Amino acid sequence: MPRIAVLGAGITGVTTAYLLNQAGHDVTVVDRQLYPAMDTSYANGGQLSASNAEVWNQVSTLAKGLRWMFQRDAPLLLNPLPSWHKYAWLGEFLWAVRKYRSNTIATTRMAIEARQHLYAMAESEGIDFDLQQRGILHFYHDKAGFEAAARGNALLREGGLQRHAVTAEEIRRIEPTLQGRYYGGYYTPSDATGDIHKFTRGLARACERHGVRFMHGREIMGLDFGGPGVQARLAPLDAGTGRLLDEQETLQADAVVICAGVGSRRLAAMAGDRLNVYPVKGYSITVHLDDEASVQGAPWTSLLDERAKIVTSRLGRERFRVAGTAEFNGENRDIRADRIAPLLRWTRANFRMDTSRVVPWAGLRPMMPDMMPRVQRGKRRGVYYNTGHGHLGWTLSAATAAGLAGLLQADLAPKL
């Protein structure tokens, strides 16, 4: 039975481990955190959103970043301090503008496929993750914004997504809790929301029941290719201090699959590959709906305010998630009050709910310059990648895991 090491226990790593185990492989998952889904898969916006598949590779995106550079509460914030990684990434981002159309269509198709895989996993393993299949509503404050979105909508529809324009009156009918005034929007009935953390933890428990081994609290120090397969050198972390302990462990595998989010760039370098993942920070708040008025005042339909670049999801009866912003500031996980404040202001302006108990969070999206995840072989035999999903890891991971499992299965199958 082939031995596979999956490096990373977020949504991508756990879905990959699950499908590899289902294919009959001996799977071990390694992660530096003490539990699954404790980094970017902890508290994202919650949207399973094929309707958000339009890639960001447009000159206007960078222009907005430059215009907003010194506006601390801007939806897109670019730290101007010099960084070779950041500016090289931005150069490749602009080069990928030529693939805007094809990449948007491809991402849409991938997102539609991913739903079926994810729902099948949840049903097979009995995972409750606050799934709400009430669609996603994108709304616009003015005619110019609404008409500009028509280009992207045409590509989403070309990718197979059923998404249609709605009037201001229809917005009210779809989500009556909204308090503002809007010009119009686009509604995608087939999109959904759910708690990524609950799903990933539930699927990890299912993996363990099926025989997958999890090695938590380990830092990957190196990958060796001197013998057959791949040997990973691991250093345990002290649970109390987070510091590396002196002892080292080794894990021997026939193949490794790198699913380490923003850490994938460092691991790829160990394998002799260049993987230009950049950490793009996003923020969220989880509003606890502690009284009946707040329960009734929070929306059930998932929303995206295109001007503010803010998304929402309802996580069960008593939690409401609001997320947004993109911050190019290196591998920085600080939760900044000035970046959380716009999410709170937006929530108070658009809904009637008590925001006295709010939990803030920040996570790093693993972005490739062309916004496309990498599901591929490495240069060295036995190295594979399933990473770089950016802001769509929750939406795409079930499909990319299936693609990776198929790729690895074909490579490891006995040759007749």
C-alpha cells in the first residue's frame, strides 16, 4: 500500500487526505498546529461561492490598490515598503491579466464541480457544518457598479453558472433584513455557505476513523530524496511556548503532497521547486446573536457588497460571519483594530442587531499571481502540490483534492 504524507491540515490537506485514503493509500497528515483547521481554515467568510470565481487579474485591481495605499480602512491595502517577493508577485499578477477570461471560466467550472464532492463527503460522513443552501446575492449601490459587473457575470455564465440580475425590489424580497438602498444585483441560487472550521474538523475525525494518521505540532525542517521515496525531517513544537524542541523525527513516504497554504512556498523550495504563493491577509468578525431581535435581524441569504468588498454568511441560528479586505503586508497575522472597524461599521449600517459580542480574526490567503490553484507534480519524483487557492480554498478544495488524488493514483498504479 503506497504511503503518502500530506503536508498541511487545513481544508485542502484534509480533503486531500480523505480522498487518498478512500483510494486505498496509507496516509499521514503533518501540521505545525495542534489541531486541524487552525490557520486560514479557521474563520473565513464561509461562502461556497462559484459566483466569486472571477479572478482579480485586471489592471483596475492594481490601480485601486495604489489609490487606496494610504487609506487605512480601504478594502484593498498594499504596503508600499520594498519586498522582492511582493513586487515580483505583482509583476506576475499583471502578466496574468491576459488570462483573465480563460482563468475565470476555468475557476467557475471547478467551483461547480467542487460542490458535488464536498456535499458527498459531508453526507457520507455525517458532518454538520451549518450548511445553508440559500444562494449568494451580490448587490451594487449605483448603476455604474452594476453595469461594470456585467462583464464578469457573462464569463461566470459561460462557465456554466446559473446567475441572474435582480432589481432593488427583488433584493428586498431575497433578503428582507437589508437596511440600505441599492441599485441592483446578481443572484446565484445554487451557491451556499458553511462553517469551514466545523467541516474540516469533522472530516479530519472521519479520516482518523478510516485509518489516517495525524502528526500535529511538527515543523517540517527538510525533505530528503537520497533513497527511495521521500523522507521528511520533522521537529516537534513545544505546546506551551511554540518553540522547536531539540529532538527530530523522520517520516518516510512514497510521495508527499504539499497542501500547506502560505507555507507551501518554503516547502516547495525544499523540493527544488518555485511556487510563488503570496500571503494576502483577510479579516473577519463573528457576531454572536444573543437576543431574539438580533437573531431576527441577521440575514440568512449570503451577501456580497461589491463596493465594500464585504461578504456575509449565517452560521446556524446564533452566529453571523462578516469578512472582507485584502492586505498585501507579508506574512503578518496581526489583528488590526483599524481593519476590523470597517466590518463592524458596515454590519451596523446594514442590519439591526446587537454587536456587543464580536470575535475578530485574521488569516492569510495563499494566492498565486494568476489566482489559479496548483494541482501538479513537482520536479522531483514523489512530490505533488495541491495549494495556492487564494480566497477560494473553501470553494475549490474538494475539486482540487479529487484532481490530485486522480493524478497521484495514476502515477502510483502498477504498470502492466
